[in-house]
Amino acid sequence: MPGSRKLNDVWRRISDDGIIRQSKRAARKQTVSELSISLVVCACVVCGALLGMYLRHALPPDYLKDDTRQIVNVAIGLIATLAALVLGLMVASAKSSFDARADEIRESGARIIMLDRSLRQYGPETAEARQLLRQLIQGRIQRKWGTPNDQLQEGAAGSQTAEIEAVRQHLFALAPTNDAQKWLQARALSIAADLEQSRWLLIEHGRSTIPRPFLIVLVFWLVVIFADLGLFAPPNSAAYTIIFVCALSVATAIFLILEMDQPYEGILKISDEPLVSALSEIGR
């Protein structure tokens, strides 16, 4: 029905515009969140160490005897083991997720080249579909790796879902005259479907996968550990320097975890070289 088709198109545009606006807001917040969270973590653990130093002078001497120190060290050792395991698992998980998303970009670049070659081999009838494919890839690069102004212009220009659908409509409209063209049309449609799926995967994977309560619990453990360090550390500059370096190292590890969890922005981000290479291949 023409009316239902128009309604579906309107709904698709509304949905995609909502996704675009949500992605822009998330990108603006993300530019400072990783660094700010890491600085807050560093400040928290340093404050934990300062709290321990304060308690060392505030508590009665009987509270800091060897028997008490032994019990505290055993308890803190358990918490330190848990924190080390969790921190190591978070780093490994973030790195694995980062590599998986990089593989998705490389696979998308390979699919784009395969789709373009199939269209090129089909004949001159696919010239418009190839041009739409080129615009689609340019928009994807601008949206994920462009400047904020490029992302705003891309968001205002329209929906990538509509562009993918336009490419598929051109493929459906082809009238193959021989078996080779039939095979190329079926192959192109299959690759176009894979590209649409990868597009939604990129959107879903652009969201943070680290639960904030999980991170808060880890920071609490670290504060307790550093409070113990401050409680029993000797009052000299060497001990204070080591505590500060340890706090900075922990904050850096959390910064790397958060950076790899958002692989399309920030300092550590996935290269757009596979899509740029595919774009240059389409332009030949």
C-alpha cells in the first residue's frame, strides 16, 4: 500500500534521526568523560591514602600493633586480589572488544569492495547504485571519524538506512539478461544485507558496555587498599611518592579501559583505513 510505505519511510526517518541525535549527545559527553572519570579515580585513591595517614595519627597506638596489622594485611590482601583480578579481566575484555570492532570495520571494507566489484561486473546499469554506495561510505566515515561539524552535516543530510535501502532498491530493479548477471545480482543483494547488519552492529557497539555500578565497586576496593597503604606506610617522601605513582597507574589502567570501550572517539580509536581504502576502490 502506498500509504503504509510512506508511513514506514516517515517512521524510519524519525527513528534514524533519534539515533543520530543520541549519538551526537553521547559523543559530546564522551570527549571528556574518560579523562574526568580517570582523574576522579586517581583523586579517590589518593584521598583513601590520606585517610589512612590521618587514621595512623588519630587512632590509639594499641590499634596499630603487629597483631592488628597482620589481620588487616590478610583482609586487604584478599581485597587486593579481587581488585587485581577484576581490573585484569576488564582490561582483557576491553581489548578483546576493541579488536572485535576493528575486525568488523575491516570486514565491512572488504564487503564494500566486493559489492562494488559485483556492480561493476554487472554492467553500466549499476552506475547509480555505485554512486549511492560511495555516498553511503563517505557518510559512515564522517559519522564515526569526522569532526563534530562533519557529523552534524551528515546527520542533517539524511539517513544511512534510507541510503542502504536505496541501493537495495536499485539492485532489485535490475533486470538480468543472463546467468552471470543473475548470479551477480544475488551476490550483490546478499552483500548489501550484510552491510545493513554491520551498520546496526556499529551503532550498538558504539555504546558503553561497562556498567557504572561495577566501576564504582572497583574504585571502592581500591580506596580501601590505598587507605591501608597510608595507614601503615612509613612517614617519608619515598613512600608517599610510591603511593602516588600506584594511584596514577591504577587511574591510567581505568582510562585505557574506558577508551577502548568507546573505539570510535578519543585517543585510542579504530583506524578508518579499511573504509577509506574501500572508498578509493569505488572511485576507480
